[in-house]
Amino acid sequence: MPEDTTGAMAGLKVIDLTRVLGGPYATQILADHGASVIKVEPPQGDEVRDWGPPFFEGNASYFLGLNRNKRSLALDLSKNSGRNVFFRLLEDADVLIENLKTGTLEKWQLGYKDVLQAKFPKLIHCRISGYGADGPLGGLPGYDAIVQAYAGWFSVNGDSESGPTRIGIPMVDMGTGLYSVIGILMALRERQQSGIGQFIDMTLYDCAVSLMHPHIPNYMLSNETPVPTGNAHPNISPYDRFHTKTVDIFIGAGNDRAFKRLCSSIEADDIALDHRFATSKSRNENREALTKVLSDIIIKEDGEALCDRLMRAGVPAGPILNTAQVMDAEHTKHRKMSVHCDWWRGAGIPIKFGRTPGAIATPPPKFGVHGREILKEYGVSDKEIDKLIKENVLIEKRS
């Protein structure tokens, strides 16, 4: 991708050794805002290129949703000549981000402490792993759902009938990607003061535990183990799904004022005067009775009309939409969250800068398609490139 001169991360150079989800999600955020991201893939490629259907020209939608605005170069880093190319890429890099199995870079003589820290003192090296390199789970493989289970997410998701349930969005991976971007930005800020880089040790497990709110605070204060509550919130009522005569909706009246407005909007002011429901504390203590009273009224309403009335009265509410409805919604389009670039279509950029907006400049790359282009930028001759290809160091076709 030609270097962006307007995005907030313009001028930042990122070498991306990540695959699957958390790391690619992080580097896509940086790329959306002008960072030059070189995705260095192994000979077999990022495995999520195969996580379909659906596919476009052999690449799965899973890959296509995480790798726009990047360039792809494929290297065999287990070979000396591959490592030499890698060192050339790091010469002017600001950030190296990877989620290889812990110990892999060290095995290839590319470890941060042993090699990279001294060779590239300004480099920020962000490593994403499942559980870290040490401790009882150190070095073990981590996937989103497994870490959801280990970090307690299953135990608070679902309801009494379903039992512990996986969250349908891979939020452990994506949350770790978001935390990683935050860590990288912090390290870049600190480097402005110190002039040196550092190692960032990110794990899916740590991030998943950190995101267990309000369940961990509730447990630490009450010593009661949280349980699944279905659609309801453990600390707020009403904050739940309701059936109407047209569509299911969700209402979240998070304080006394919003609750009174809810009651007024459904012409049931007497409910707000009931001592059982007068305060947030009492509503939570009497949530079953409150849900029954509200449900008996709301079931008679037109769902979308009620949501509109509630929202305009200052009560958060909305119809429960499916993915197709979301992407076709007028507000999604207005916020430029349903976008296209060439043949690619997907979700837009959520961070909206006023002066230095992000941009989707290029669709996700085919495997290794920018190898020659990138190496030429680093002064590698055509003859050297041909030799690297012949030696199966620079890869142009997935193994």
C-alpha cells in the first residue's frame, strides 16, 4: 500500500507476523489509519485464508475481514537467508507484532532479548500468545473459545436452561487485538521520551480476565459466584429482552429517571410508584415481578414504534436485528460502517477522526502478492529475489 500521509498513524512502519484473528485485527486498525503494514506470512500462509465458505478467489471471508490495507510477503524464516531478509525489513520498522507459538522466534534465532533488542533498540516488539511463556499454562495453545472457557466467560453467558455458553463473537481475540493496539500506542508514546523500544507481552488469558466485568468486581465484593442470567443484566433491571406483538426488543433503563420515563412511555406511571420498583436496588431485588409486569404491557406494543418512542424519551431501547438487517440499516450506512473497496465489502472504520480520518485504500491482499515489490523497496535486486524464490525462501505460492 502506498504510504498514507494523512492518517493518524502515517509514517508508522509495522512488520506483522500475526495470523488468525487477534493480531491481524490489531494491525488492521493501525493500517486503517495510515500505518504501513507488511504482513509476513509463512510458506503455508495465514490459515484463516481457508476458514470458509464463503470464499472470494480462494480466500475465506474470515481472512478478508481482518487484512485490508496491508501488503503480503511470504518468507520462510526458518532459513538463514529468510532471516536476513527479515532483518532488512526491521531496519526501519517501528513495530514488530507476532503471535507465533512461544519460543518459535527464539528457535529461529530471532528472539527479542537475545537478538532483536540489541540489533534494533528502537523496535517495539508486541507478542500475542494464549497464556504467556511461563506459569502453569505457559506455552500452551490458546484459541478464543478455549480461553473464554478458562477465563469464566462461558459461566456467565447463557441461561439456566442452556447452561454455560460460548459468546457468539470471538471477543477474546478481538479484545486482545484492541488491548495490543493500546499497548503499542503507549510504547510509542514512551519511546518519544526514552528513545528506546520495548517488549510487550500480551496474552488472550490476561485480556479475557480483564474484560470479565462486572462479574469479577461482583464476586470480589460479595463472594458469590456469578451465574448465567440470559439476556438480563446482573446489576440492572430492567435491562433485558422483551417480546412485542411485532419484533423482540431490548430495553435498558439504567437509572431511576430512565425507569420513570419508561413507565410514562407505556402509560404505566403507577409501576414507577410501586415501592418494589422505586429504586435501582429495589428493582434488582424484585426483578422477576418487575419483568412480569412490564412484559404483560409490552407484549401488546408494536416493537419498532415503541423503541422509537422510548429512545426519543431518553430511554435506551432497540429492536433485535440480524446481520443482514444491520448492514442494510440506514444508520449503518450514514455512519459509513457498510463500505466497499474495489471488490471487497465489509464493516467500515469505527474510529472517526475529524482532521486525520482513516481510509480503506486497498482490499485484503492475495498470498505473497507484494513480495517482489516490497523487497525492491528495501534494495534487493531482481537477481537476489529470483535466487530467494528458487531457494523457497521468498514464497509466491502457498505450500
